[in-house]
Amino acid sequence: MRLRQKGFEFYPDMHPRHYRTRLFLDFCRALGLPSVALSALLWSTDTHLHWCLLPLAYLAFAITWAIGKGARNNLLQSREACQLDARPIPRVVGKWPGNIDVLLRMLKAFRTSYVLDVYLQLFEEYHCTTLNTRILWCDNIITMDQEHSKFVLATGFQQFWRGRNQKERMEMFLGEGIFNRDDEMWKMVCPCRYVSHKIEPNPLQHRSIARPFFARERISDFEDFERYTSRTLSLISGLSSSGQPCEVQDLFARFTLDAASEFLFGRNLDTLSATLPIPGKTAIGPKGSATHDSWGSFAQAFEQAQQIVTTRARIGYFWPLFELFEDKTSPHTAAIRRWLDPIVKEALKGKARSKAAGVTSPVGQKTFMQHLADSTEDPVLIRDQLLSMLLASRDTTACLLTFVVYFMAVHPEVARKLRAEALQQCGAHGAPTYESIRNLKYMRAVINETLRLFPPVPLNVRECRSAACALPPADPTYPCDDGRPLYMPRNTTIMYLPLLIQRNPALWGPDADTFDPERWLDPGRLSRFLANPSMYAPFSAGPRICIGQEYAFNEASYLLVRLLQQFDTFTLASDVQPEGSLPPTEWKERRGRQAIERVWPQAAMTLYIKGGLWVRFANSSAQ
């Protein structure tokens, strides 16, 4: 039986946290309507059935009802497609009803596959770049077509939103943060907030409240970068002097979190002082290494919540069935809140003290936390916004730094060029400045190429609003395209895949899987991107483009310059990688990067390396 794909349109005031109630009502509608219709039919025809035949009669009627309803929906969709002069998006066709076999095959493949290879194989099987997976009779669009990604993010922005399905999956984790809200809640000066199924005004801004804190005068103040870079390099030096490798993914997560907390809160979370992973002994965590201390408990809760949200997205509409008795994110969100709630309480107390003393400060002299506290008294709103900002500032920049060091280790010639440029622009000991970082052309090319192959957010999801729309014509290089737009049903999710778009040979040439920073310096090759900038969007695009991208670029560049001033040799320490974290041997028999990859990239909201990245650092000139 086909359940209604989006129950929210029938319960518009229902809070996303009440997913069990929503699913129960959906089942009542799906099962109850055929029962009522059958009873009415039997009564109107004065038909009497023996009680033992009623279940069979109901089952037959329910199947007929579902088939008829499905046929009606298909007819309505066909009419809408004709009105839009669009053709249907190609559908995945499985062997079992509802493509259940396809879902099971995908869930199994996710355990050992290369990042996003499950989707790439579907595109290759159906010879197109946009597909409707149609899992459990629910339309779900996946795309690696840059025109469709551009339409969702920019040119057709008003026709899409993050949607209620995503809010359900993330509500306990991100709540009312900037990444889990739409429309007025996201952009307006006086957004709205759910309270007891009603909407009331709230003075807290989301995107607009954050923007002033990423102005040039703030992101070019490198004092915090220097402070936390020095501590990070001190830890690396201590390990390298004793001949030990360093787990840089974990270390960079600490560096970015401490720097971000100082920048945003005016308070150091001091994660760099916590216990570091021990080579050969540290176990695999949810997204890297697991350490058993206060910081480790927060990091693991933070990462485990992301894993759960990702699993929910893969299961799709029916994920609440697996969490009927317990929200799996609850223990992890509780651990996160134990860390953040004291910070929020202190900020509100500081606000009260300032108010009692009659002291007010202009925005330019406030931290982001102080500005949040001045905008609302609601600790939940403040905490959710802080958590979203921490997610963005920690995971994305740490991911970028991790993969840059990975490429320096597997491409020593790149490390030599980077070091030569850093020494030329900043000297052997000079601190990088805003101007000197702008002159690091090769470093910018390396960062761009790293972000192309490993964008920190490798996939994202939007939802078509209540009106159907037509996506632009698909990639003309694929035979299934006939030049017409593609019909997208109303209230349908679309998953766009930046990682696959940015590795698409049709856009980037036959060497699309090759790490080659020179493509960003060669005018002839660069012209391909300049003529089609939407083929590269690691920081998203359109109205929701990342407002912190220059902050991330400056932070990463600063640390890399300091790192290259101190070290010139980077070697992967594969011998201490945790068991099960190295790429499976069968990858070597496949095409693309997985045949040569020396780490196991995975995705759970953001990209990471399974088991972390263990690296040995050295300075040959000092020996």
C-alpha cells in the first residue's frame, strides 16, 4: 500500500519533533480511509460478509485502493508535466515492490563503498545525471547535474526549501539553528518560532545576525589564529621530536573548534589541552578517532548525532519506524548540551549584569555570543544557533586542512612548491598577514583543488515546495536527454551531490579524478570554470552561500603557512591506522580515485576520513 509521501501538508502546525505522532496519523489515514470506504460500500449495497472473510475483503480492497490512488497520482503528475512541457525524471526500477531491493542493496553498499559511489553507480547504470530512486513509492530525486544543482541553490531558489522531512531528522540535534530553518526563521529580522503548535514572533535573526561577524575587519584579525596555530604546532613538534605520528584530523578539529569558540564566544573551549589519540591504541570513533575524556565525550556525541541523521536520510520516509520508542539522538544531544548550556547561561548572566549597570556596547565590540544574548532571552535558540555555527566552523575547515595535508603527503612535489611559496611570501618565521595570504597563488590553487575533490559537504538535500516545478534540461552529453526540462513533483526531496559534480569528466575533462592544482593556474584550463562557475560550489551557492568561506580560507591558509615554515616532509603513517580504517582491497580493481586512494573518505553530514589521518612530520633541513 502506498502511504502519502508528505504527511506535513495535512498537519501544518505540527512541530518537527513530533515525528511519531505524524507517522501514526499518516498510518491512520492510509489504513483508515480504505476501511471507511469498504464499510460504506458494503452498507450501500446491503452486502453481508462472514467475519472470517472481512480481513481478506479489506486486504483486497486496500490493494485496489492503493493501486487506484497510485494511478491517480501518476495521472495528475503526467498532466502537470504536460502543463510544464517537461518530461519525467528517469526512475530506478527494482525487482521488488517499492524498490525495496534497491534500498537494501544501497544500505549494504554504504558500509564498504567509496564515498558517494553508491549514487555514481546508479547514474552510470541508467546513463543519466539525474534520477528518481522512488524508494517505498516515495519520489526522491538525486542529481549530479550542475545545472540542476544551480537551479535548486540559485536560479530556482524560491521553489525549494530545506523542508519538513529534513527538520524532522535534525530537530533534536540542530533544532532552531540556521541549518535547520527556512524562510522567516532563517532570513528575517523578526523570524517566527514554534510554540505549542503556534507561531510567535522572536527577535533573534539567523543569517543576518551572523553576517556582521564575518566582515573583513573581523576575519583579517589573525591574533586568534596565531595563538591556536602555535599551540597546534607545539603538539605536532612534540610528537615528531619523539618519532611519533600525529592524528591530524582530530588535531585540526580541536584547532578549528578552539579558534572558533574564541572568535564567536570570546571563550576558549581548550580542546587542544585534552588527551590526544595514541598511535596504535586509539580506536575508531564515529568520524575519526575516539578519546576517552570530557572532550572525547563531546566530540563523539557531536559526531554520532551526525551519523544518526545521515542514516535517517538514507532510510527515507520510514525512518521513524526504527525509533518508535527512543530518539537515537537523545543521549548524544544531552551530552552536547552539557557542554553548551553553561556557556549560554554565563552569556545571559553577563547580559543581565550589563543591563543592571546600564552598560551597552556597539555590535563591533561584541562577540557573536554577546550579540545573540542581546537579541533573545531564550537559551534554546541561542544554544541551537551556537551549535550550528560550531558545526560549520569546526567540521568544514578541519576537513579542508586534513585533506590538504593528505595531498601533501602523497604528492611531495606539491608540498615543496607550497613551502617555497610560503617562505618567499612570509619568510622563515614571519607571521602571515591578510595581504601576504592574498599573494599565495599556489596555495589558493591547492586549496581550490582539495575542495574540488573533497568538498566538506559532499551532498545536500532540498525539498520542492507545494507547487511542482521543471528542472532545466539535463546534461546533453547523456543519451537519455531530449532537450526538455525535467518534471519534479511537488513536495519531493532532491539530493544534489557536489562531490560528484566536481569530479564529473564532462565538466572537468578526462583527468577530473586527478589531483592537479595547476588546473587553477593555467588560463586555458581555468577558462572552463570561469565560463561555468556553478560547476564548482564547495561553499554552496545562491542566497544560502556560506558566509564564513573567507574566514575558513584565512584560517586554513594561516595554519598551512606556519606548518610549512616548520616542516618540509609529510608521510602517511598507515602502519598505525586503526584496524578496518584502510581502504578495502577491492577498491584497487575499480575506476576513479578509489583505485589509488590511501585513506577511506566517508560522509556523515560532512566529509571525514575513517579512523582519522595519521601523519609523520619532519624537517629535513634541520637534521
